[in-house]
Amino acid sequence: MVSGLAAYLISGLLLLGKLLSPFGFLSAFSILAIDLKSAGKHDGFLYRLSTFFGFLGLLPLALALLNLGLSFALLPGTIILFPGAGWWLLSTIAGAAGMILFLRTGSAALDRVKNRLTSKTALERNRKTDVREIGKFLPPEIGQFDPRKLFTDRDGLLVGLDEQRQPVRLDYEAWKISHVLLSGRTRSGKGVAAQILLSQAIRRGEYVVVLDPKVDNWMPHIFKDTCNSAGRPYHFLDLRQSAGPQCNPFAGCDEETLENMLIGGFSLTEKGEAADFYRLADRKAARDCARWLAQHPGSTARDAVLMDAERAAEEESDGGWARTAPAFHSYMLEMAELPAVNRPAAAPGSIDIAAGEQTGGCLYVVGDMINPRIIRMQRMILLRLLFLAKNRDQLAQNRTITVFADEFKVHISRPFMTSLGASAGWGLHTILAFQSLQDLADCPADLDKDAVRGSVMENCGIQLSYAIKDPETAEWLAASTGTVLVDDESRRVNKNIALQEKIDSERTLRQADRYLIDVNMLMNLPKGCGALAVAGQLARFCYTSPVPAERTPAATTPTAAPMPAMPAGASGGGQPQPARSLAAEALDLNEPEPAEPEAEAAEDLPEPEPAEPQPPVGGAAALDLDDELP
């Protein structure tokens, strides 16, 4: 009886095992169930489903073990296995291999699909930028446009267009009392922005002075055309060595202005070194020179050098500047050798740097970035304008003076940087253009580079930044746009049972911040696109486009009248001679030697008596530029 029941039970188990043996591959789901449990997801539907399938796939194995036990217990000496064991084993191995392969490769692909199909929350704020996808954070390009069509005297000053092609303007009253910072690498758009802003300043009657050490190809022509259409005067001053006499920067200056021009232009202030003691004598000579120039209106640097040489020759001083203040004397000699700034007072038609304060218009000054003499003259002209604004009656309705200092590093001087904060209140505001912070570090030795950087950032209420190459400069400018709160995403990376890393489907958003226009944006701005930051307003993107103009020689030809000629016969030769100052004659080192008398004439002349030695006339010996300084 017992053996019969055992036989029926074992037969039933064998039949059930045979029916389930092809489903051995379902046992692979047990691997997935183990993986889900290790990841802490044992409460989900997927875990329950994989557990069920895994149990179903492993059921033939359980039946086989049970059958083996029953046959051993009820039928001693008999071991019965179900016939589908081979198929179950093959199916199980194939299923396990497929599951491992899926966990190694398929799960990553499934994560990507889920990420694409996921609808992210609308409550998520801006994200941090990724330089690989920076195009998503930058405005689309809008193409070229004519800024002149958007100029108006009623609204504020046009800067450019935003990404919706809507005008971006500056409040005109804020413009007049603010310094402007223009930054960006070469050919990024700084010059175009200056064209737009200064063209409108000329139209509104401001006195615009451009200090251009690079000789821009378009700006002179644009401003000449603007002055013609606005009925304002335009003057072109060429400071280069090859240019002729055009102006006297000392004309019309009082003693205070002259002293500051000489000390600031020649960098004679204290530098925190042992040589400061000797600069006391140089500053004393500068005061002496300023006093003499104020007492002799119209005198040039050549006249001042000649005066000192004559005084030294007449023993009215202790050897002149050449001995007491050799540095100042050398600087004055270099200035005296620069024709552009030594136009004699007797020659009419010279360029008056201060005249534009009464008439408006534009003075375009071409200088140099290398020649130290011309760099000093550029500094002096900027200081001349600074004190012109400072010494005006501040209660009167004065004309605004706007100075564009391109390549600002060559215009930096201690008096200008000290007065930068107050100069806008005097009616002089500047546009300072540079490429990177290293430009501001390249300042005269009597200035601290960090102080220069801080003064520029603090006093420039309007900043227009184009594409920056230097990361330090980009960081500095990005910080000025302020910070905004963003959602910073964090995710957990898990390793599954197949040793494949995968991103957890759940993500965490935490509060973080970044610059409104950050470093990645500033370093990758499209050409012509700038970041405009105005004090009290949110920074925004702005596209600029060149002002159309026709290039003409008149825009780059010095506007000083030619030097007048002396009447025929006045010099004894019967030919007109150019008018020259006494200083110019004293400094003419190329004067030809007198011709020797012919031999026949020499025989008829009596033998001359020895002449008594005479003192040098006009201090010519003191002006020998080839002598070494003591």
C-alpha cells in the first residue's frame, strides 16, 4: 500500500518537473531579485514580479530534490530523476547568461531611454553651465544692423540690440556721470561699441576726445562723418615722430595744471624705493618749469629747455636741470624733440586741446604703444583734459567731456587714477578699454596694480564685456554681474550584481548659486555679443554692429594749419623760410658748417688778429644731446 502511494506521488512529481523543465530560464529572475534587494528596492512591484518568476524557474530543481528524497526514503535503494533535467539545466544556464548580459549592457541603455522619457519638474530653477553645451545658455546671433537708424535724441543712448532685436539703451543722465569699462580680447567688439556710443555723444553736443595708440582703421572716418552731419568741428592730432608741428599742450594752462602734467606725465611721484630722494629734485625742477611756462604763455617744451640752458650758461643757476635734475631734464629733451607738441606760439592755426570744451565735436589723437616719449604725451593730454574739467566753474552748465582711452594701460598715471572717482562729477567721464587684468597690472611704478584694478572696478558704473580669453579676467567680470540661485542636481551611482555601475533613478536637487553671466559664458560669447552690466540693473546680453561710414583721407590728415613762411628776403636769401622759434633754432643739431673762403680771396685778405674767447651764445653747448649726462 505504501509503496503504491509512493509510486503515484513520485510519478506526479516527475510529470510536473517534466512540464516545468523548459521554463528553467525563469530562474534568472532570481538574480534580478537579489540585485533589487541589494539596492534597497525590495518593496517595489518589479522585485515581487522577479521573485515570482525566479521561484517558478527554480521549481523544477526543488521538485527534483523532493523526488530524490522521497525515492530514497520510500523506495530504499532506488534513485529516480525526472527525464527533463537536461533541458532545465540548459534553459537555466541560458537564462542566467542572458540576465547577466542585460545587467551589464541593457540596464545602461534602459536608463538613457528613461531619462529621455522623463518629464522633469517645472519647479527646477536655472542650472549651472556646462562648457560642452554652452550654446544652450548664450543668445542666438541676430546678424548685422545699422545702429544709426536707432539713434534718437529723446531716449537713452543706444548700446545695441538684444536677442529679440529690441534696442538696449543707457539712461543718458547716468551715462554722463559714469565711467565705462570696455573689456574683451582683440577684435571681439570693443571698437564697435565705442563707435556707437561716441557717435551719439557727438550728436548730443559732448566734447569727445579719442586717445588711440593703435590707429584704428574705421573710427576716425566714422567720427569725422558724424561731426560733419552734426555740424561740429573735427580735429585730427598725430603725435607720432614723423608728424609735423601741430599743437602745444601747455597752451592756456595755469601753473597747477602744468605742474601736474609734468609730474604725472613723467611719473615723478614717489615709488617706494631709494631713488625717491632724487625725485625730489626732479619735482622741484617740474615746479620751476611750470612756473616759467605759466609766466610765458605760448611757450613750448623747446622754449623751456632753451631757457634752462641760457640760465645755466649765464651762471644764474647751479648748473641747470642737466645737473640738478637729470631725469627731468632728459624727459624734457625728449619732449622737445617731438615736433607734434612743439608748434611755436607765433604760428597760427595750431590745434587747441581745450577749444572743444566750448564748441563740442571730436579731437582724435593718434599716439603709440611702444615709444615712451609718445606715451608720456598721451598721458599729458589726458591730464590736460582732467584739469580742464576740474578747474571749471562747477556751478555753471558745463559741456560734458568724454574721453575714450583705448589700450588704457598706456594712459595710466597717478594723478588720473587718484582723480578717477571725482572726475565724473567734474563733467569728464571716460571709456576705459583693455583686454585683461594683466593690462592694468602693467602700470607705472608709482602705482600699485591692485589699487589700479580696484579703482577701475569701483568707479566704472557701466561695464560692457566681450569674449574674454584670460580666465582670471573672466572670473573678475563675472563676479560683477551678481549671483543667482540655481538647483544643483545630485544622483547616486549604484553597482549591480553584474558589476555594472548605473545611475539611480531618483535624483536630489539642492540649492546652489552661480554668477548671472558666468565664466563659461564670458569666455565663449559670439563675436559682437557683449554682456552689459549697469549699476542697479540686471546684467544682460547685447549685440553691437559697426556704424557705416566712408573712408576719406581728410579724416586722418592732421588738421593743424601748415607752418607759415617768412616774407621773401627776410632771411637774407630771398626765399620764403618757415617760421621757427628760438628753441627750434637752438636744438637744430644738423646746421651746416660755414663754407671756407676760396684760396684766391684768402691771399688778398690781411692776416686776422687772434680773437678773444667768447662765452657760448644761447646755451648751445648745454644742449648738445650727444653729451653724456653727469
